[in-house]
Amino acid sequence: MQRTLLLIPHEIAGIPVFGIGWLLLAILAALALRLLLAKLQGGQPQGTGVVETLLRESPIWLLLSGIVWYVLPRVELTNVDGEPVGMAIRGYGVMLLLAVGSAVWLAAYRAKRQGFDPEIIYSVAPWVFAGGIIGARTFYVLQYRKDFISNTWQETVLKMLDFTGGGLVVYGSFIGGILAGSIYLHRKKLPWLKFGDVIVPCMFLGVFIGRLGCVMNGCCYGGRCEDNQFALKFPPNSPVWREQLDSGELLGFAYDPDTRLITRITPGGLADRAGNIKVNQRIEVDHPTDDFRPLATASRDIPAEDARTGVVATIGGRRYVWSPNDLPETALPVFAAQILSSVSSLLLCLALCLIPAMRFREGTVMMLGFASYAILRFVLELVRVDESGQFGTDFSISQWVSICVLTGSLIGLGFIYSRAQTARPIPSPELNR
């Protein structure tokens, strides 16, 4: 796990990087150079004057300045005292960008081989990317909506928009990206099914890289397993760590969440070594809670998310405290669900790319891709534990969506092969219209 690849410091030479500081100064310098260039080109036939350039480009410069001045200082990481320490460049975000870039490159390559102008891919990519991000985040926010409610609407909105550390759902990205791409294709009068055959395999290349970002972020993890070559161990403060801490498993016991009675003591664990914790004793609160006293000595140069707390639990009327040094150095091993998803997505991408699409009806590759991923995702959910059952069943929301996607894909295949086949020329779209 490598959640933060780089931490851009809050200050350089005593001057803030964000807000009214170095980055805003860099934008103003770039604007000055742009206007100087416009002035030098003003006397040329193809040149434009300073005023015309400023009027035309001012919305972009104002938007960039507003983001640097107002938005970025509010998403900086802070230390345990609430003081800003810098801007995190997340591994998840970097892998997300690599995933998008790789998928677009492969789509352009496939488009050229199947008779499309590759420029179409570069034109539709911003639509698909924007729709995918919006759909992925919307799906996640709706699924975990209780986690985003804050004291003020500003805090709630900022939490919803802060997706660089994770919180994107693959199915949501598929839905949003397909809807946005379909709008573009409809406007340009392009063949939807044929285009789907080109781009859908590339989406799974994006999933392959994106899931590696999940490993770096520590999300989308699998259930507990024995420590072997298929297991992963995550560091303190990771999502797995927090879950195992709340359940008591990291402390060496298990308890019934309804009755709060301890049901099992792990031999040799922290609870066992405490000496007085027994089966059938009651935890006085819902779960073990953080002991924040160690934060008083935590370094002020690191983000609060990296500072370690202790744990306190009242069991059987007695208070137990474990310091950060008492706690395990890593979470207990869990199944490497992210890597399984990554590898299976790559294999699916390769399989779909090897299908000779020209020998099948338009839309076949797309529907086979959706159906195959639905099956893979349904099986993957059997080893993931980060989503609870929905609608009174043990099926997670992703499994229910998988059932719907598989059903829709089979219906789509039936529709494709039940209608009369007609050859459609590929139009040359007016991309600049």
C-alpha cells in the first residue's frame, strides 16, 4: 500500500504553495507571458491582439486562479493540530490517470484497425472520462451516503468531491461513461454498436490498471485468509486495519455486534495476553475506540492520517488500553481481491481484443464484454467483504448490478441476432462542428 506518492509541502521559503502563494504567482506569470506572445503576434496576419486574447481566454485563467486560491487550500492535508502540511499526490489518482490514458491509446489503435478515424476516440474520450468519473462517484456516494453527511453543506460537498483517495465504483463509471459517450455518438451520427465493439475491451484495460491503484489505496479488499502468497497485509490506519480494529479481531477477540458479548479469544493475541478478558464478557460500547493521547507526541510534520492512535476498550467492567507500540505492525492478512480483479480484467481485455469482430455482428464484442465482466464481478464479490448484503439478501449491490448487467447483455445479444443485418458505412464526422 502506498496511498501518498508525493506530499507537496504547504510552504516553500516561508510562502504558501497554494492559495495566495507560489502557484498563483506561477499562473499570473504564465498569463503575462501569454499576453506578451499575443502582443508580439498582433501584427502578423494570423495573430490576435492582447485585448482579444484576454477576452477569449479569461474564463480559463479565472477558473485556474479560483481553484488555486480557494479550492486547493481546503483540500490540503493537515497535522493533528489542524495545521496544513501539504497537498498529497495519491497513488490511486496517478493510477487512475494511467488507466484512462492507456485505455484511450488502445481504443485509438483498435479504431484505426476497424475503419474508424482515431481522432474520433480523442474527441469522445473527454465525454467518456467526465461521465465515467461522475457516474463512479455518484454511485459510491449513493451507496455510502451516510458517510458524507457533515455539519454544513459545504463540508458535505467537499467530501463528495474528494475522490482522489478512492471512492469510485467501476459499475458507476461504466454507466456514466456509456451514457456520456452515447450522447456524443448520437450527436455525430456514429454507429453505436460498432463503436462499442471498439471501446469496451479497452475499458477493461483501464480496470486492470485502476485496480492496482486500489492496492495502493487499500480499498476494495478481500476477506480474511491465511497468510500465504495470495494474501495481502495492509499498514496501520488503512481501511482493513480500521475494520479489524473495530471488530476486535486485531486485538485478538471476536464479539457479537448485537449483544456485544465476546464469543472467542485468539490464543496468544493481545486480549489473551491481557489475562482477564474472557468469553461471554461484555464490551461496554459498540466497539473498541481510539485512544487519542498518543497524538500529543506525534510529529507535526506529517499528516494526521499517518499519526497512530492507541486503542481503549471497556470489557467486563474493566478498562484496557493498548498503545500504538502494542498494536500489530500490519493488519491481519486478507485475500488479494484487487489483484484478482486486476488480472482477470487484463485477461478479459486480451480475450476481447483477440475476437475477430468482423466475423460477428456489430455489438457482439461489446455484449460479450459486459456479460463476462458481470460474471467475473459476481464471483469476485464472494471474496470481498467491503460491501454488505442488500434487499434482505447476502448479495451485495455490485452482485445485484451484475445480475442486471448479465441479463441485459443476454437480451442485447438476442436482439442483435434476431434482427436483419444491414451493412452501415462509417461516416466521417465533423469533429470541429
